[in-house]
Amino acid sequence: MFDFIRIQYHLDKLTAEQVQGFVPRWLTAEQAEAIINWEV
């Protein structure tokens, strides 16, 4: 699920708030931060 959410975020299909909303069900807080702060 991490990779799917990461790709969707970087394709601008998800906002940072939506990614944070997936914690704790599908992501850890650390994974959410990694997605949001990752530079392409």
C-alpha cells in the first residue's frame, strides 16, 4: 500500500492531508512523512 499511496501522491491524485489520513490504517506516521517529504 505504501508504494501505491506514494505514486498517487506524486501524481497529484492525493493531498498531503489525505496521505496523513491513511495513518494508522495503511501507513505508519514515518511512512506518511517519507511520502510527503520525498523529492522526485
